[in-house]
Amino acid sequence: MNRTAKITRKTKETDITLSLSLDGGEVKISTGIGFLDHMLTALGVHGGFGIQLDAKGDLNVDGHHTAEDVGIVLGMAFAEALGDKSGIARYGSAYIPMDESLGFCALDISARPFLVFKAEFENERVGEFDTCLTEEFMRAFAFNAGITLHISAEYGANDHHKIEAMFKALAYALKTATRPNESGQAVSTKGVL
């Protein structure tokens, strides 16, 4: 299996190009939103994924379209790189601490997209990133990747730390779930996903 994908998506709101390798490579992110770049870099580095992403969006409006569309494209890339989803571990979970904060993620690469998101933020923004866009990104990613995703900030005081712990928990859960299994078959009683 190739385990790579290249996606280009252009709308009236965003223009995004993405290269993904599930087995590592360069991580180079440019979205125009510094904090989102930081989170996606953490996702790539901690997940062991090669991600090269260039996104240009209507940031004169706000960051919503950019964050959501980056989630869409990244999800599409994971779906393409995983193919029929056979030969992978399928499930992954992780607790990740970030100072006083604790992030949790459990996921199933199931072709049945769903999101359970639990986090409360004290501030509207971290840098130029609207904290509410964390959920928008996760939803777009999960639904386009075909992943059942449960993700939460279990507790914490600093919104930067809470969001970063969540992205790193996602990275480690994805790393586990996408790793090749020994049988090379789909992990499913149905025989396919």
C-alpha cells in the first residue's frame, strides 16, 4: 500500500494543497493562522506523519473557512492514504498531558464518521485562532477521513495547553490506529470496513 495522498481543493473561500505520507517525512505547514500552523505541526511531528500543507483563505473575514477546509482536506488525504482501510490496527487512543491540561482522544478508523467533542475554553482566541474552531476542525477532519472520533480536554486552565494536548492526543491515537497490523487484513468481523 502506498499510504500517501496529494489533495488540491479550491473554493471561493480557500485554496489548499496538501501532501500526506502516513509513514513520515517533512512537516511544513502554512495556513496564515500561526496557532493552527503550530497545532498541525504538532500533529505531524507527534503522529510521525509527513504533512506538507499550503492554505490560503479569506482571513479578512475570519479563520473559520480556513480551519474547516484544512480539516476537510486533511481528512480527505487520510481517507485516500488508507485506501480500503485493510491492514491497519484501526483503533487508537491516547491521554496527553500539557502542563496543567490533559487531552484525551479515542478513535476508530471505521468508515463511519462521528464526532464527540468535549472541551470548554475560557478565551475566544489563542493568538489569531478562534478557540471555537477547534471543534470545527475536528468535525471536518473526522467526517472526511471516515473516522469515529472522541476527543476532549479533560481539564486545564490554559486554552493553548488544552488545545495542544487535544491535537497531540489525536496525533498519538492516529499513529496507533494507522500502523500496519500483522495479518494485513481488515480488523472487522464483517471482513471489510
